Amino acid sequence: MTARKEVPTVAQSTETDWVSRFADEVIAEAERRAPGKPIVCASGLSPSGPIHLGNLREVMTPHLVADEIRRRGYECVHIVSWDDYDRYRKVPAGIDPSWAEHIGKPLTSVPAPPGSSYPNWAEHFKAPMIKALEEMGIEFHGISQTEKYTSGAYREQILHAMRHREQIDAVLDRYRTKDKDKAGAKKPAKQQQKPVDEAELEAAEGSGAASEDDGSAGGAGYYPYKPYCSVCERDLTTVTSYDDETTEMSYTCACGHGETVLLREHDRGKLVWKVDWPMRWAYEGVVFEPSGVDHSSPGSSYVVGGQIVREVFGGEQPIGPMYAFVGISGMAKMSSSKGGVPTPADALEIMEAPLLRWLYARRRPNQSFKIAFDQEIQRTYDEWDALERKITEGTAQPADAAAYSRATRTASGELPRTPRPLPYRMLASVVDITTGHDEQTLRILSELDPDNPVKSLDETRPRLDRAERWINTQVPAEQRTRVRDEPDTELLASLGETERESLRLLLDGLDTHWSLDGLTTLVYGVPKLQAGLAADAKPTPELKVAQRAFFALLYQLLVGRDTGPRLPTLLLAVGADRVRKLLAA
């Protein structure tokens, strides 16, 4: 294959870098299969509903591998197949029950949800995913299966499958018998991994291979093709006869309609999923495509497809890993028509694109992980910032450095980033206290580091905007910070001399410590001074108890509860004058 251009590679070692390891395998396999041709990686997505963060792994895994191949100078295309010619299976929560009349139609023939500006159901759910992929720097070639089938692009493949229907049926039958016990009953499915929570189970639905239909339901022999009725548009049809010579096919529909058509001219139907997928592997020349753990069992579409692509279509099954579920923590506040499973668009409202890319890049595909929408997002950002510091210092481990590089840039260049990435938890605390008031927010941020003040909020965007969105959409009202308007005179009057002294020491030091680092030193130092210790003394168990009690007192006097944002940030946000008003005993 001809090298295209020089692009920095990511990691020299493939021992710890799963992306480089797969890229090695894919390049070698592509050289064997089709030397000199562009390498094809593929994903499949069904726009049957919101395309969620679990589905994103279907795209991110081949994207990262394809991008590494491009970095090495090879020509590589990443196909995203939109399974928009699949049947509409059910009416999701929150949609008018009258949409049940469309069950069985292609997704592109179903009206979009009420109020949508898109022409049909599929386009309504494809649009936000396309926008999110663009924001994440994911280059792909989208293929609409509706367009492919209705244009006649697959006509020869359909006729070929129908001519070889007995051979396909025999392949499928090998697995039908394996799937049953001696009495003929279907065996219970083997558990693929540890139990998942309700959100993960819901997130497992709606993949491109959600339907495991193999076409065996008909009563007049086996046919791998399912026509959509020309009257009601649904797939509640049964093929009753087919002639290989003339391609004359007859079918009946549950709506009462029946007709005879010439399949060589008929473009309103599709191959059943277990035949459709391997047909596309051969048609597109796919070398790499991952699949979900739901396809790892005997008789699944991936396993059966491997037999059919070789024996029927003369192609080869792609190489690629089974990928594990992506769970969500703290998704209760998310709103979506599937009951709350967040989408990439939802995630990109509260986190920057490089961070979201990193969450997928740093874990091998067979490792499950969770994406945080709750307080844990602050820790995720802390990890990310710590990694960035190690990258700058040159102390990051090779695998970590590789994941960081894949998160922040693609073969086409750097992703946009925040010019001055202040800690996410600090930004969240500030916008929580200021309720997003720009002038107040800039005042606080400019006082964090007097020697290098923030001069414009644009320096802190888009991270600031993501933190504000997180506060406003994910933090329950009872956890929001509300600074007292007036002093708690009852509490102040009840304080003992030690507590009064601690407040005096804090107030006396405000002016000389008015920066983030200075206030950090001050709030931790007051209990040390009271214990007769130096400001840099190491904490003892007794000192830690005194510090916790002091912090709890400050929180009660400032926000009326025992905990809150980090105290140095809180003090800066409240402002020196108001702090004096609320703490003067």
C-alpha cells in the first residue's frame, strides 16, 4: 500500500496500546486480502431511537483504529452504516401510542416524533449523532441502507441469496439445533458478563443488530428476503413462492394484500438481518468491525454471519473485538424519549470532546466502564488534568500518553480545546454560587491567581460552559449552593471562645491571603495556629479533627449546611466583604 503522508504516530509499543495492536493486525490482514486498496473499517447504527453512549463504542472502536492507520500514512475509510431500513419495532416511552400503526414499516417511512423538523423517524435520531461525531472529530462515510436497498444497489446480492436460500438455511440450521435441548426447547441464553443495571440493559437495546431474525418464520419454505408490503408498507409479509429463473416472487401480507412481483425489479424489501450483515461485509470489503457482547453466543448474527459470508457470498468475516457495555452513573436527571439513557450529544453538553474520546480510548474494548453524569465527573476531570500535567512533564506511561494523544488529536489535526483549562470542580462551584452571572464569575476567576489573572471568560471556555450546563441540569436543587443573605446570629451567639478565635484568625488573614493558594493555606492553617503549630506542620489525627470541625462551622455560617464547594473557592466566590459580614462574631 502506498503511504499517503507523514503523520505523527502515537505509540511505539503495542504491548499496552490496544489501538496500535489492532492497527497492526488490520494492516496485515488488508495486505493479505486486497493489497493496494483502501482499508475498510465499519460500524453499524440503528436510528430506531436515541443513539446512546453504549452505541458510541460501536463507532469509537473502529474510529480509533482507522485513525491510527491513517496516522501511519495508509488510506483508510470508516463506514458508518445507518440501519434506517430496519423495521420500526415498538413505540418508545413518551411517544403518542398512535405511532403503533407504523410498527413494521422501515424507519425512514415512519413520521418523526411530534414537533420534530426532520422528515422521518430515522433522520430525527441520526441528526444529533452526526453532529456529535463531527464535534468529536470522527471522520466517516455514512451509508443509508434505505438508499442502498431502494436504489437497487444490492439487487444482485439479493438474487444471489435467494438462489442459495437452501444453503443459507442449512447454515442457519446448524445453529438452530445447537440452540435447543433434547426436548426441542430453546436453551436459556448464557450470561455473557456480570449483571448490569437497568440503565445498561436499556442501553443494550437498539443496536444495528437488534433483530436476530433469520427468515425462518415463513410457512412455505425458507426465504432470506422480506418484502415490505406495497399497500401498508409494513413487513408483516410472508413469501409464498419464488422462481429462480424468472425471479417471480409472490407474497401475502397480514393486512390482506397479496401480489406477485419480479424480484429483479423489486426494491421494497431487504435481506433478513443474519444474511444482510454478511452480505454487506462482502459488498464493502470490510476488514475491521467490532460487535457487541450480545453477538458472542452460538447462533448469533456475528457467528452465523462468518459462515454465510464465506460459504454464500465468497467473502471474509471482518476481524474485530467484542466490546463490553458502557454504563452510566448519575443519569437520573437526563431526559430522553427512551426514559433517560444519555446520548453522546447529552455527554458533550457537560464535558469537552477530548475527555469523552479519552474515556473510550483508555479502555480496551472488552473492558466495561461507566461515564459519570453525577459528582464523579469532577473526579474524572481531575484525572484528565493530572494526565495532562504528566504529559507536559514527560512522566506519563506510554499507554496513557497514547490514549491522551488519541483523545486530543486525530490524523487530521488537533481538536479544539480550552485555552486555560481551570479545574472543572472549581468552575462548577463558581457558576453554582454565581448562578452563571458572567461579571461575578469573571471577578472570582480573576482573583484565583493575582499574578496571572483570567482576563476574559473566553479563556476558560468551552470548559466553563460545560461546567455550568452540568450544574444546571445534573445537580439536584437541594445540592445547589445558596450563600446566606444574612448572618446566622443564633449560631454566632452560641460559639465558644475557641470558635470565635478561629473566625477572627480567618478574617484577619483574608486580605493577605486573597488568592486560591493563599486561602487554601489560610483555612488549613487556622487550626494549626490555634494548636500552636507552624503553618507547614504535617497534620496529626487530632489536627484533622480540628480542621474538620472548623470547616463544618464555616459551611454552616456561609451556606447553612455541613459541606459545600471547596472552601477557598467558596470564599473567593462569596467575596471578602460578604465573608466578613457573615462570619463576624
